[in-house]
Amino acid sequence: MKLYAFTCGSVTAAFRGEEHGEVRVPVPSYLIEHEQGRVLVDTGLHPGVRDDPHARIGWVADRMRLELPAGEDIASRLSAIGVEPGSLRYLVNTHLHFDHAGGNELIPDEIELVVQAREWKAGHDEREIEANVYNPLDYGQPRPVLAVKGQHDLFGDGTVVLLPTPGHTPGHQSIRLRLDGADAVICADACYFSDWMDSEETPPYGFDKRQEVESVRRLRALRDAGAWMIYGHDADQWAAVPQAPRAVVMPAVA
């Protein structure tokens, strides 16, 4: 199995709190090449943010600056390494925020979406859409949906396991991979930065702070057991992660 990493834009905001000022962070997406099929994890920003970010993320655009240079949308990233979006077996969203599901529209509607049931429910509830700042345009395509409940082994062989890590959003999930004979974990927004894994800090917004901390502690236990953690928006770590077309190889970046 191979893992490929893509940068699908960047976001600048006061993610560490207003007192620390703004930081510019990458927007990651991932392609997993498995013998049973390709899996795309998250889709980055929608190209519409280039011209009218308010139309995609509403009032949040007043607090964040979004960048998506030409060639960095997920469709372009896949094309650049010779992967047709229609060749995917699964599209996995860690959660439904604009920088993780924004490019879903660029993936053909026949590709099955895998998401936590709790997240999918929240993304279709008017009050939770507003509270969690979702945009149904991001994930509202008429595609088949596999809404899983809790831990889910995607291929049944232990190599790609979805882990519920709620708190940032109601049904956030991380992904544990068996890569190069060891475990790697795509934390996504369950933990933005490497230092937050121990400090238990969280973004200045989120669905449930108690759940956020509990999820960080579960991830930390995996790290302490030897798993390599890929943090959600850690620019320093991301600079050392090989980008596609190079595959991510754990010994080279761990």
C-alpha cells in the first residue's frame, strides 16, 4: 500500500488564538493506493474560493484568508500524477468543513463517500449546519454514501481503519494506516499541530471541547505506542512530508 500527499491550498488565520497572531497553514489531501482500490482522503478547497470566498464559507471569510493557486485543486493534483478521479473506489471525508470537503464536487458522483454517520446527520440538520459552519454545496452531490458508525475497517484487512475522533465537529474521524509495516495516523483536525498533542490545546472554535480533548488523548495513546502522526495543519511537519508524485515513506519522514 502507498500513501500520496497533496497540498490543496492554504488558510491563514489566528488558529492558535488572537494573542499569537495569524499563521498560514496547508490544506492537505491524501491518496491511498491499496490493492483493492484507491481511496481519496479529503478534497481541499473548492476553486470557487478564488473568486468569491464568501459564497463558499460565508462569514468565516472575514476571519480567514484562503489561497488556492492554479493547479492545486484536487482534480488538478490527481491529474498531475495520472490518476483519473473516476478510478477511485472511495472518497473519505474526515469531516465536512470547507477545507476538507470543498473539492468533493470535483470527484465524479458515482464514487462512494465514506463519512461518520454522526457527521452526515449534522451536515443535514439546519441548526448544526449553522453551528458547525458547513456548506451543503460541498458535500451535497447525489453520490452513494456509506455512513459508518464508529471504528470501521475500510477493506477488512486492518490497513485502512477509520477512527472516530469527534469534538472538532460532531462526527470527525481520523484514519489509521498500516504503512511500511507500522502504523501511521492521519489526524486531520482532531489535532492541528504537533505540540497540541501534549498540551491538549484546541482551536478557538469547535463543536465540543471535552470531546476534542478526549480524542487528542486517544490519538496520543497511539503515538506513544509507536504510531507516526500526520497532523492536520502543521506547516513545519508538512514541509518535510514528500508530496506526490513521490510516495510518503515513513522512515524518510518519521
